[in-house]
Amino acid sequence: MKTIRWGIIGCGDVTEVKSGPGFQKARGSELIAVMRRTGEKAKDYARRHNVPHWYDDADQLIGDPEVDAVYIATHPDTHKEYALRVARAGKPVYVEKPMGLNYQHGLEMVQGCARANVPLFVAYYRRALPKFLRVKKILESKSLGEIRAVEVLMRQQIKKRDTQDGGSWRVRPEISGGGHFPDVGSHALDLIDFLLGPIVEAQGMGANQSKTYRAEDIVWGHFKTHQGVAGVGTFVFNTYINDDWTTIHCEKGDLAYSVLDLNQPIVIRTKEGTETIAGDPPPTHVAQPLIQTVVDELLGIGTCPSTGESALRTDWVLARLAGTI
């Protein structure tokens, strides 16, 4: 079997456990190069993770003839720039979510990769986790009947890191594209796309209630899927508790799950009572199952469920609910 040889642009915290080792452990995959603007940090990462090559210049990694495909794990403000450079080099792109600073960035990435005839994948890794594959199987079985509506409630406390020095990069719109809504709220909306089909109508607004940082800290709105499933969402990042539940209301009962707490069971409620379905614990490297689907598609033996096109739909819903388009 051919091996896909990967390079990573931006070997920061997100790549230490969540994703980076997945490229080494996936079948038919190998991580051979990493890049970070601070060369010493790239060198240290390569040493600790047994990666053969390291760079402090992205173009050197992109141009490395041994690198077949590139994972972009920088902050969202540089996703578009790097993705288009990788695409022009004729190499497949796998980029962190959200895809870019805004919907327009995502659109340009999709179009640029299409022009270069290279695939674009996006790291919405929950699409490949057993917990959400189980949810999808239950819904498709029709055991709960037809799907009628969906509700998303996501709540988080204000993080200490966001109260100091203007907040972390996640709440600096010029770097992240918004607050915590595009960072973690995107997972909830992308899963709805995966489980229920594309959202085709959406409207909402965002606000900064706590004034802790410049980005919005609450977003709320309503939406509808292409099959007519009605939806509402409230995303509050300035409250007393950290929890989230997505509840899918069906003809014969409800199915609920936590998007962010991967250890929380699936809960089904019907007239007969409540059933709790505990799944397997998430893998140590949670992005590895999705990485495996990317590798399989590049090898021509499978299909990845998270593409530039699906992520662009999520970018559009994010923007519509936040009231930015």
C-alpha cells in the first residue's frame, strides 16, 4: 500500500495530542515534516515526536518533494493563505476548523482548491467518532420516527485566559473570526449538517453582554434544514456552567447528546421512559478516526465525510446566526 507522507504547518498545542500523532498512527500515513515560525519550537516538536524534518518557513515544507499532503493547524487568520499556497503546489489540503476568518475566506479556499484540482478536507473530527456515528445510525433506523425539530443549547463560563491582556486568540476576531461561537459552536452546527442534512435557512444575532473581550459572547437564532427540520440555537459563553446539549425531537421520542463532552452518553426519551446509551471512550488522539478517512480517500479506498464543501456550509450558518451576513 502506498503511504501518504504528511507535513504540518503550525505544530502548536492542537497537534500535540489531538491530531499530530494521528498522522503517525493512521494506516497508510506517515508524518515526515513540521513547520513553525519559531525554528527552535519546530525542532523541539520534531525531536519529541520523531519527525524527520522541521522547517521555520512554510514554503520550504510545502515545496519538500517528500511531502504528499499538508495539514494546516495555524490560527484561522492564516488558513486561507496557507491553503491556497498548498493548493498551488498541487498537494491535498487538510485544514483546522473553522475553515477561515469568515465565509468569504472559506469560499475562496474551496474555489482555489477546485481550480488546482486538489482535495480540501476540514478537521470536523466529530463526524468520524463512534458516538456520533451511533447517533446517525439511530436516526436513520427510524426507530424514533420522523425528525421534527432540533434544539442546541451550549453554555460556558468565562475563561480566565480571556480576562487577561485582551483575551486569548480565540476571542480576538482578527485572529479567530469571532469568539468561542466559531471555535466550538461550529462543532454543534457541523454535526447537524452531518446528521440531519444541510441547513438552508438561518437567521440570528450575536452580542457582547459581559464586555470581557471584543468578540461576541452570546449568539442565538433559528434555522431550517433542507428536509424542513426546524431548529433553534442558543450559544452562551458568559454564564455559570460548562455544558451543552443538542436535542433532536422526533415523531416518537427525543434523542439528546453533548457535542463537547465526548464521554457523555446518548439519551433517548420516549413515552416508555428514558434510555441511556454509553459509548466507547473517545480515542486518545480524537482526530485520528477522521484523519484515517482522509488518508483512505487519498489512497482511493474510502471517503472522508468532512470536506471543504461541507465546512463551507457550516461557515455560512455561523455567519447567518451571528448576523454577519
